[in-house]
Amino acid sequence: MTWLAVIAAINMTIELFYYASIIAEMYFDAPSRVDCVTGGIGYATGLALCLLGTLTFGIAPALLLLLSHAADVLHLNQTFCAGTALPLSASYDLGPKPRSIYASCSSP
């Protein structure tokens, strides 16, 4: 196991040199060009969507859990109705659960 520690130390030295050179480039060298980024409608739309998602799921994270649980239940219903079996995934206590995983299946 000593050889693994030696390889890890060599790898750490290489990574330290790599990241130190990036930090030196960012903080100590003069910029090669000074251009301003002009944003269009695409940048504004992307920024607005990211901001909306961050605020929505930051203020109400239970909403994300509820949506993921609903998608999980829908996926399992479709999978079991098709006749294939998947292991049940972890569930969250988000309120009442469907009565049966086969509730939405049509009878054969």
C-alpha cells in the first residue's frame, strides 16, 4: 500500500502545480485583452431561468422533492404496467401515497 501513497503524493504535486499556475494566471498576470461581454436576449433568458430556479427551489425545496416523487411514482406505474419489474426507489414522506402502484393500470 506504500506504492499507492507514493502515487497519490505524485498526483497531488502535479495537481498543485497545475492549479497554482491557473491561480497565478488569474491574479498576477495582466489580462491579454479587455473586452466587455455584450449580452443579448439569450443571456437574459438564461439568467432569468437560472435565477427563477434558484429562488424557487431555494425558498421551497419541498416542491422539488414533491416533483421528483411524483415523477418517480409515474415512472414506476408505467414500468409495472408494462410488465417489467424495477426495485422500488427511496421514497420521501411527502404526504399520502397512491393506494397501489397498479392503480393507473388498465385491467387485462
